[in-house]
Amino acid sequence: MSDRGHIPESRQREAPRADLKWIGRSMKRVEDPRLLVGKGIYTDDVNLPEMAHAAVLRSPHAHARIVSIDVSRAAALPGVLCVMTGADAAKVCDPLPTWASPPVLQPVIADDRVRHVGEAVAAVAAEDRYIAEDACELIEVEYEPLPPVVDPEEALTSTGDAVLHPERGDTNIALERTLSFGPVEEDFAAADLVIERRFRWPRSGGQPLETVGAVASFDEGAGRFTIQCNTSMYNYCGWMIASTLRVAPHKLNIVPTLAGGSFGSKMFVHKVPVLAAVLARAVGRPVKFMEDRIDNTTSCDNHASDRVYYAKLALKRDGTLLSLKTRIIDDYGAFLQFGVGQHGNALSQCVGPYRINSVEVDLAAVLTNKCQQGAYRGFGSEVANFVIERLVDAAADELGVDRIALRRQNFIRPDQFPYLIPTGNMYDSGNYQAVLDETLKLADLEHWRAQQTEARKAGRYIGIGVATCQERSVFSATEFWMWNLEQGVEWTSSPDGVSVKIDPTGKAFVTLHSPFWGNSPETVAAQVLAEQLTIDPADIEITYSDTDQGLNSTGPGGSRFTVMVTGAIVGAASQIREKMLRIAAHLMEADVRDLALEDGAVHVKGVPDMKMSIAELADKAHYYRLSMPDDLDLTSGLDATYVYDHPVTTLPDPDERHMGIFYPIMGHSCHIPVVEVDVETGQVHFLHYAAVHDCGTMVNPMTLEGHIRGGTVNGIGTALFEEFAYDEAGQLTTALWTDYLIPTIKEAPADIVVGHVETPSPFTEYGVKGGGEGGRMGGPPAIAAAIEDALKPLGVTIDSLPLPPSRLRALIRKAQGRAA
Amino acid sequence: MAQVSVSFTVNGREVTATVDPRTLLVHFLREELKLTGTHVGCDTSQCGACTVHLDGRPAKSCALLAVQLEGCAITTIEGVAGADGMHPMQSAFKEHHGLQCGFCTPGMVMMGIDIASRHDAPSEETIRSELEGNLCRCTGYHNIVRSIAAGAQSMRG
Ligand code: FES
Ligand code: FES
């Protein structure tokens, strides 16, 4: 399989075991108490002496030249400290960080032209937010409208004034290229059947309850910024913000606050902290800028994939899947923060759980007059899941075979792992049959099939959908640049670090170098360290570092966190354990090989009375240097830092025959929703929902289930309601939560029955896999299939989302019209 | 704008302040009183993250002006716990994993306490219909419903 690359040896130190004490427990969360009593400090809760507040004037136009700006009335308003235009900002800062190569330049405040509704045109710092907002209303801007580019397929042919970034050439195509893996043409030639479909995946976004914010201050004496912010990746690439601010990287300290949810949307926020920082430097006082909801919906970093697919699946008459070809037009909006990383991501599992021999992806990433794309649960792979699952359903229908049976026939078998797919990515382990079987059990399929038959007789439309989806976890940095045509940022590291200290009394302290963004980092860290050192999680204190203290850490995102922090803690704890054993061996005059750490003490094996507790050893380690051997390693104290590298990655092949291993810790899920569609109103009701996930060894089943249920409801939002919809003029018509419909409790199924299969990873510590995104990666294709199944008597096909009642009614009307 | 004087109680404490009449209650609580447990999620009274109790009934504090509250009694998330640290409803959320990021949580807890005070042993259906005005983006609501049911039970003792 050399065309698909090679598989490195596993570096796993801790194999999964049955006798784990803390890993695998549904331990109550360490994070909760302060959040429950209203004492968690989110960004907006930070208050500094003399702090000023910012507001932003935003573009009402999708595309326009800025002819003039008059800020005089705003600047004269009492309480206003500073009004900053794009021209002012360009004097003090550089364009925002980007992974795109060649770059798409993005100013923090628009300078000569605006490229989407909501882009910042001016910013105000004032004594309070009310005054800052008043001042924005007093700024007069003259615009000269330019042609808005809204439709992604039309963007392929834009020229002249319709081009957003003329300095990149007379086109709105940011990147266009075809990648081909394996014998695509031969496989298509050998096919008996080719399924062809056009799919439309809508622009949605994470929309956490908390927007993005930053509190920045500038110490003029030290020439140094401090920014408190709800971003992630600050210990990976936070220094890029310093470059934008034109200070040396060590002249910026980014301090994380709690984040009130992210789902990817706060992966590496750049506009908000830079804006707060330039204002803080300008006014000589700390400045808080907290997006309001409309700031966030119109100009966040995180509108997600917005794609048109022309997809072809080649197969044999006997049901054998052969090859997949897709032409993708992805509407990136006005800028390209993460390059086309979303398409690197999608290559990781674009063949789903199936044995498909070859793949071709033809991508056109286009620039339009919309808010830029960022990350949202799936980061592009959720779309690939939708596409392959819809194609497999269509293939089954075309062949006249059962949709489930066709899946089973083509599943990668348990004995084939680790398995390299045509793009070169590895699936480390899996048991897709077992996941499907478990879901079928929970879904009570026979019961619902019978209900469906009865209902149809009564003129009611019940449908059952099945999706069997990959749930890749632990990204590697190569996904961000593998598509690039020109060399740019080409990192290959994506580690996470921790610092662990045992104090002289035996209490443990963990410093995480990645933030809390709604997941359970403290709980995970406490469980794994408790397991490693045989201590009680209640004796562990967890804090978060800033960039001054930070170790190289990529942070949550890409379902990385549990795997990576587990690995980092195993690394640090083993150093501490080794030191404790050496000290104990010396003090108890025993051979280190005869010692074992159990129940919080080092024992001489077989001599129950010969032991020293961790507290005793910590005391000795800290204060009794002269009782120790004169060994340079035995420094006073008991502490370790460890940066855990990605457990298994390889480089893309220089000739691009494959893209290397970049997203290998492969989970899997099966979702089976049962829906009833009211054909009169177009409403969809969930009658039942079963979801089984295989995320390897579970660290905390309770929190994993929380992610699965929450993610599934995100998926319901994507499938049925959510869309950042732009009209022909480029106006965002769903800018408030009155129109951008995130599921309320009424739209969420009363119960999502969750089950688990555990196929440990052979590459990660304890066999853990990530599970942060799976719900949204499995829900949409399953729901689409269920709706299609419900409407089968009418002959409705589902190939675009979302499906709010109005759209579903239109499809039903059309089908009924055809029938009539 | 002419400032207006207003007096009310917050978590049992008398508060008298002179405010700009357009000041929203949520901003007054957060900025003036530094009670930052009450959150702002949407600004348009969709999300309920800003829910407080106003004379014992839940209210979205982003949809009220501070000057409307003359003589009223406000309770925020910081004011519900007894001497022993957590209100039974707060403990129930911890026990049943009713929160992830915690941003909707103060509003959910305030709603939960209210639901429990008005319904004896609220059914799942009752809780679901009462929570229509509170959004959570993390949990899918399942565990919030369970938390409130359990919290209501422990409030009854
Ligand atoms: S902030 Fe009050 S309802 Fe959302
Ligand atoms: S716990 Fe995050 S919004 Fe509800």
C-alpha cells in the first residue's frame, strides 16, 4: 500500500486496562461549583481599574469603497476617548494573522473598502458602552457601492469591480485545484453504476451563548500588552497577535478566561483581541470589547462550511463501492483565516467507514461578500459525512437494496485496522459492525418499521434514517496547509503540554496550557492524574497558564483535548513517579525495582508495612536535600513539565500521492432518528433518536454523553433550522437569534438514547479517542435520511439543508405537483 | 441625559443608585453591583442567560430598565445559595451534569427554582414547556431537565 504511505510504530505507554480506578468513571465535574454559583470569570466578567469600553461601527454594505469618514461629531461626544478608523488602525497594526498562502490580507478595521455587511468600519473607546454606541451613530461614512458577490458559483467567474481582493488577481477564486488519490479513472471505468448528485450544505455557525471578547491593557513603561480573552490556541500561535500589533512576541501576554462555549468558534480569535489592544494603546487605559450578538453573527471568525458539491460515487452492481469524485465550491466569505484547512480536514475521512479504493477532490475556494469562515464542530468533515452518507443511501435505493445492508457490505472490517484510506490518512482502529448492531438494538428498528407501516395506512409520514459516520479526532497541523499551492506556514507539530507539581504536603497542582471553552479539561486532568499517581482527585488543583508561562499547546479543537492532555499528564506523571520511587528507594534502602506506587504511597512489594506516602516523599523531596544522593537529577521538589506530541502523524508525500497521516484517531458513530413529518405544515417531530459512539476508551462517560447529546442537537439545528442566509444584495437576513434559529428545548428530542462501543486506540495513552464533535457529524445525514424515508411515498429527495418547514413544504408541494 | 434615582433590593440588600434612565437591569447588576453571574447571551430576549427573579418571578434582566424597579426585590444567581454553599437546585445541576460551558446555567438555575416553587413534582413535560425561553447551546437540554426535576425534589425535602 505504498501509494497510501506508511504507518509508524505506536508510542503508546499506557495500554487500556480493565482495572482502572478513575479513568472510565462518570466523575462529577471539577469545573462546576464556581460556574453554578455565578463566580466563574468569563471575559465580560473581567473588570480593571480605569477600564474603557469599545463599540464598533459596522458596514451596512456588502461591498463598497469607503469614500470618506467623518468622525468629528463622534470624537466630540463627552465620554469618548478615541475614535479609530481603518486608516488610523493601519498606522499602528498590520493585517490579521492568516494561514492562507498566498495570504488574503485582512485589516482589523476596513481601510479603503468593505467586503461584507458587518465588517468593522470604525471603533470607539469610551467611558462606557452606551456612550461608545452613541458615538458610533455619530460617525458619518460615505460609501460607493461595488457589485456584491453572493452566490458561490457566480463567484467563480467574477471580474473587475466584483473582485474582493484585486491585489491577488482579477478573480474571486482563492484557490482551485484537484487532488487525486488512487486509480480513480480505472475505478470509474470498471463501475457498473455511477450515482451523481448535487448537494448544498448551508452556512451555519457554532453560536455559543457567549460571544467573543477581550480586555486589553498596555503598559507603556514596559512596552507590553496584556490581553484577557476567551480564545484558544494562545499557547500555540498567540505570538501572531503580537506581530499584528507590531510588538515583539515577548511583549504580549495572553491570559485565558473561561469561554462560555465555543464549538470551534473561538479556536483562534484574532479580530477582537487586536481591536481591544490597539484601542488600549491609543487611550492609555484598559479597554474591554465584548461583541454583542449582532457583532458576532455578522463579523465573527466562525461562519462554517458553505459548500456546493457535485458528487459521483462509482460502484459495482453487486454493491461494491469503488471510487468517489467530488467537485466542491466552498464559499469562504471575504477572508481566509485558516486557509482551506476545512478541506484538509475533510480528506481525513471522506470515504466514510467504507472500503473505497480511490478518491478525487476538485476544490474551488471562492471569496464572496460574506463574513469569513472559521471552525464549527466538524471543521469541514461533517460535510464530507453528509455527502458520503447521502450517496450511499442513493446507491442503495438505486440498486434496490437495503440501506443498512449496503453499509455493512462495504464497511472496513475489524481485522483491517490500522487502515490507510486513499488520501493517506489512517483509521487507527474500529468496529463499525458492532456500533451498528448496538444502535439497531437501541433504536428498536422493528417496532418503528411496524409503526411506519401503520402510519402510512393512516396517511401519516414516519421515517427512519441511518447514518454510519466517522468521527476523526486529534488533528495534525498539516491539515491547514496541505492544499496550499504556495509555501506558507507549514507546521508539523500540534502538541499539548502540562505542568504538574506535588507540593511539600503532597497536594497536586496541574497547570493546563489550553483553555476551558465549555468542555471538561479540569475533570479530565484530575481523573488522569489521579489514575497515574494513585491519588484522590479532590487533592488536585487545576489552573490555566497564560502565554508568559505557557508550554507549546495547541488546545481544544478537532476533538483533541482528552487524548492530548491524557498523553501530557502520563508524560509528566511518569517523571514524578520515577523521582518518588528513587527517593523512596534511597530512604527505605530498597531496590527501586522492588517498589510500587499504590493507593497514594510507595510500597516495597510484598512487605505491606514498608511504605512511604506521597506526602512524606514530597516533604523529603522539598526539604531534605542532604538526605538524598548527590545526584544532579534529584533537585529539591517534585515537579515535571511535559509536552506531548501528536501520537501519530506523517508528512504528506512530496508528489502528493497521499497526504500522510494527519487525523488518525478515528472514532465512529451510528445515528438512527425516527421522525414524523407533518406534510401539511412541513414540521419534523422526533419520535425516537438513538446514537451510539465509539470514542475508544472513555475517560468520563457522563461528559462524553453530554457532548454527544449536545452535538446531536447542534446537528438538528444544522439539518433543520440554522442558516446564515444572505440575500442578493449581500444582507445577512438572519443576524439575530430571532431569525438564526438555534434549537430551543421544543426542537430538541425529548430523549436521545446514547450507547457506547469502546474500541481503544492502539496509539494513544489508555486507548482514548476524542469525542467532542461527533454528534454534529452524525446527526445531519441521519436526519436527512429519515425525512427522505418519511416522504418516500411522495418521492421527495433530500440533497440540501437546512429543512425548515417552509422549505420542506416547498419540496412536498413540488413532489405532489409532480404526482398530480 | 438626566439621571434618575432608584431604590430596590438585590439579594436582600438595599440598593439606591442614580442611573442613566436607559440603563438595563442586567448592566446595572453586572457593571454597578459587580454581580457578574447574570450573563448576557443574545441582547434580544431570546436566550434567558440573564434571568433573575423579580419579586419572586423569573424575568429577563436584559429586557428591563433599572428605573422600572423602584421598590422591587431582585434575586440573582449569587443570592440563591444558603449558608452551606449551594442551593439544592445548584447541587442538582452538578449531580446530573446539567451544564457544560456554564454560560446559560445561572438563567437555567433561576428558572429551575421558579419551576420548582410553582409546581409540585414538575413532570418532564412541564419542565420542558417552562424552559422554552431559555437557550442552551451545549447540553441538548436533556440533563437540564433531569437536573431541574431532581432539584425540585430535593427542594421539597
Ligand atoms: S441576554 Fe437576556 S434573553 Fe438573552
Ligand atoms: S451549558 Fe453552555 S450554553 Fe448551556
